[in-house]
Amino acid sequence: MSNSTATRPGMKPRPVSPHLQIYRLTPTMLMSGVHRISGAALYFGVILVAWWLVAASTSENAFATANGVMGSWLGLLVLFGFSWSLWVHMLGGLRHLIWDTGRGLEKHTATKHSMATLVGSIVLTVLTWIVILFAGA
């Protein structure tokens, strides 16, 4: 596979931007993508929260419907994913805040912060759901 492409016949090939076919996936690359995807997922999660709040303020029937959907196995799975998105996006934002100060930019430190973001978000999500389930919500 060539790393360059010609714009027109007879012209000199131009370099193509390297992609995952060239670079090995690193934790910082992975968490960059996860941060972007979790940010997009938060938009959809906020729509669900808004729907639940509107249903709560509308009628008992609407609220029961929203609670039924959110309380189903699929609804709980979506809420679990939403809570993980909240944690991973927040921790990723803190990681970027640290980088904005000029600290933690060394390769080994950035890799450790990336892994800590992933592990921390999983731990915090599980702890959140343990609290939710023990609170009887």
C-alpha cells in the first residue's frame, strides 16, 4: 500500500495523512476517540433526561411511561452507558485541564493518565450504580 497519492496523471505524488494503518493504536489515541464519542453520547443522554423531566412535569401517565422505559433492561443499559459517558468525559476533561497547564505531556505520563481515565471511569460508574441500586432508585 502506498503512502502517497497523485492529484493528476503525471504529477508528483502527494503524501497522505497517516492513519491507523501507519500508526499503532496507543492509549492516548484511544482515549482521544473515546472522549469525542462520549461527548456525542452525552447529547443523546441529556435528551433522555429532558424527556424524563418533561414527563414528570406533565402527567402521571407520561411519567409512568418514561419510568417504564427507563426502568426496562434496555433503558437501564442506556442509563449505565450514559453514566459511564459522564464519568469518562469528565475525567478526560480533567486530563486535558492538566495538559493545559503544560504538565503531564511526557509520553509515559500521558499514557498513564489515559489509562487512569479509562479505569477511573469504569470504577466510578460501577460505584455510582452500586449507590443507585442500594438506594432503591
